Amino acid sequence: MEKEIWKPGTVLYPLPVCMVSCGDIDGESNIITIAWTGTINSDPAMTYVSIRPSRHSYDIIKKYGEFVINVTTEDLTFACDYCGVVSGRDVDKFKEMKLTKLRSQKVKAPSIAESPVNIECKVKDIVTLGSHDMFIGEVVSVSASKEYMLESGKFDFASSKPVCYSHGEYYSLGKKIGKFGYSIQKKKKKGK
């Protein structure tokens, strides 16, 4: 297969796209749309968000040392896009997008009630990288909407209709094509 060579760049797509809420539920608060986020450790559970220092939420997260990653769904994509292109210096994004502030369990930052999963984080470190700084957060609480819980106790992400981001565009997720370990799973014999 012939390849075209590009200059170094950020081409690892698709990415999760999330609305990150910050501040204090009873005071200043904001929402920033983030695609540069992910898991970095499982024990303790840790994640990150990378934010340009010029963004309004950067100073808020730095001041409070907390943030909430709110999973975005198909129904929330319009609000997610709006929160990424309009500055919280100019408007109240919760009010403009009719999003409900939900009191978080372990942090002062509000969660977004309409999001099916809210991941509450406390900043453990800020790594200066260049265009963005990475806020490394320890996950201190996770809230999941009961409507997507299966009888087995597992959260059904597919039915919540999460979205991802790729090269400036939003996509719904496709059909399931396998599960972890399926490539080496032994097939059951018929009749057993």
C-alpha cells in the first residue's frame, strides 16, 4: 500500500468529544468542549484534558483545581458544538443551551444533568506542553444515568448514543464489531 507523507500533526482520530464543566455550582461556572481527553491510569483512576491557556475555562480550572468531564450524546451534540465555539466570557453556556447544573458528589464544579456520565476530577498536575497545557486529573467520582443501566449492572454506553470527533466533524458510533479478547476466544461446540 502506497503512503503519502505528511508533516507531524495531531491525526489520531476519532476522539471522544466531551463537555467539561468547571468552576463552582454556586458561583462562576463554564463549559468547554474538549476532544483532547482520555484515560491515563486505572489505579488510581486518572484522566486528562488539554486546554489552550487563552481559553476562559483554563483559568477557572487552574483556580478551582477541579473539573467534570460530561459524556456527549447525539442529543447533546448541538450544545457541545456551541460550547466549543462561543466563549464563556461572553455568555452563560448553561443558560443559552438550556443545560441543567447538577450538584456534583465530590467537587464544587457542576455536572451537566443531561449527560449520561459525569466524571468528577481533581487536578493533580498541570503539564505545560506548547500550544496546550495538560490538566491531569484524578477521578474522584463517576455518576451514571440509571436509564442506561442493564440488569447485569453494566452501563449500556451504546444506548446512550455517545458521539466522537474526527477532523472537525462529529460522528455517532457504529455497530459493535467485537469485544475485548474475542480474537482468541474459543468457540462453543454445538450441543454443549
